[in-house]
Amino acid sequence: MEFAGKIAVVTGGGSGIGQATARRLAEGGASVVVASRRGGHRTDVSDEDSVRALFEAVGPELHILVNCAGVLASTERTPDIALDDWELAFAVNVRGTFLCCKHALPRMRSGAAIVNVASVAGMVGVPGRAAYGASKGAVIAFTRALAIDHVADGVRVNCVCPGTIDTPWIDRVVDELGESRDALVARQPLGRLGTAEEIAEAVAYLASDRSQFTTGSQLVVDGGMTAA
């Protein structure tokens, strides 16, 4: 089993991509700590005391960190984005990723891996995603910088950039925000939404020894969205 004997932390592991990732790592033999606001180890990734408590509970050794916790926050266009929504996007998506890395790294040794879940919205312009896209772009830049900071330590840092994935997040976009599911499908050249399990496989690859020559990279899994 590829992750046998390894300890992993997955934030945002209560549903969607995070839940699928936690399951995939566990199936590979990892001991997985699921961090979520509503289940598992209850954690608010935007709060340093909460993050500190999470990693203190994990203990002195950690092999895999997957930063999957994230929020959409706003679908408004500038200048209609509320400041509170803009700051929420950055508090969870950027500060949360930073804080988890900050408290995970002292527990990581050569061979450990960090995988940040970003988004294609951080790479290309997507209507109504200014706050979300800006925050995910920051995650991509942070991933590159962190990889270089810790390459000599043998800790690899990469990110996955999903396209539109069929998770409860999509249900909220459709039900609460009134976006069309058909339109979301139509913008995918492959003609369907991705699955959480497909993203989990990408995360598992970057977390595993199969990707030993990969650090500071963005693995795009988007059904061809950024190629169109």
C-alpha cells in the first residue's frame, strides 16, 4: 500500500474533494486526520489557535498535508463584491493554507509532501469569481515559493487546480446562487463535470513517491477548460 505507515492531514475533509481525498489516502494505507468545521477534528483554518491545536493533536511527525478547505465567498463582480466577502475568501483560502503549512512543516522531514488545492479560477478569468480566483491565484504563487523554500529539506510542495467538479459546492452554486448547471457543464470541453474522486487521484499522485521529481508545480485537472 503506497501510503502505509504515513500520517496525513486533510483540511476541508468533511465533504466533496476533501472527503474523497481523505478516503483515497486511507485506502492507500495512510492514517488520516480529517480537519473540518463540522466533523472530524473541528478546525477553523483561518484561526491560528485552531490550526495550532490541530497539529498539536497530530503529534510530532507528519508525512502528508492536503490543504483542501476553501470557500467561494462571492459571485459578484467588482465593484459589487462586499469587502467582508473578499476578506473571507483570503482568510480561508490563503491564510488557512499558510497557517496549516506553517504548523505542519516543523513536523515534516525529507520525503514529506504538501498538496494545496487551488483552482483553474486562479489561472484564467472566470465570470463572477474575482475574489475566489484572486485567492486561488495566491495559493498557486504560495505553492511555488514554499516549494523553493523547502526543496533542500526534501519536502515537496505542489498544487492541484481543479476545473468544475461535481460536489456539494456545485449544488450551492445552482440552488442558492441561481447559476445554471447546464452552463457549468457546457464550459467543460469534455462535456461533463469532474468528480471528487478524480481530483483525489491527482492529489494522491502528488502526495506519493511516484512524483518524487515534482515540486512547485500545478497539476491541472479541468476537462480541458483552460485549453479551450
